[in-house]
Amino acid sequence: MKDFMLVFRNSLKNQEAFATQSPEQMQAEMTLWQTWMGKLAEKNNLSDGQPLFQTGKVLRGSKKALTDGPYIEGKDVIGGYMIIKAKDYAEAVELSKDCPQLNSEDGTVEIREIMKVE
């Protein structure tokens, strides 16, 4: 099995809308995520994953310029990540298709194979 990183992105507009949901709506959203992650865990495909805070810092270039970020230049927000195990990209894509991130019109799941360095 290979390791793949899933990067969850959404538009800033949708991220802000999520932050204004009622507690009941937030709980319903969390239940969707827990159910999906539970299915991955049952099949031993889930390795790790966490949501990310919206704020962060970015270091750039040889001058190590520090800016608040991470998305000053863009309108996409990285909301979290997950590490899954799959035999190949095709399986990683199939496992990702039920991700609640894709319930949002602007939601994306970027799938990247993790390179093993030995």
C-alpha cells in the first residue's frame, strides 16, 4: 500500500459561511466527516488527518520574508489534510469520492502520492 495525502480546499466564501452555521448544522457536518473517516478506518485506509486553523504564517524566499497567511494571494482556503493508504491513484480517487468536502460546490480534494525517501 502507498500513502497519499488528501488536501481539502474550499473557497473563502464557503469557509466563512461554514463558520456562521448553527450548532446543529455544524454537528450534522461533523457527523458526515466522522462517518466517512470511520469507513476508511474500518478498511485500514486511514492513517492520519486533522483540520487546520484558518490563520498561519508564510516564509518566502532567501530573504525569509514573513507574512500572515496562508492565503493572502488566493481565494482558496486549505481547511485540512488526511493521509490515506491505497494501492494506487485509482483507489485513492475512489476512496476520496465520498469525502464530505465534495458536498460543497467549491470544495476540492487534492490527491498526492507521498514520496518515500530512504
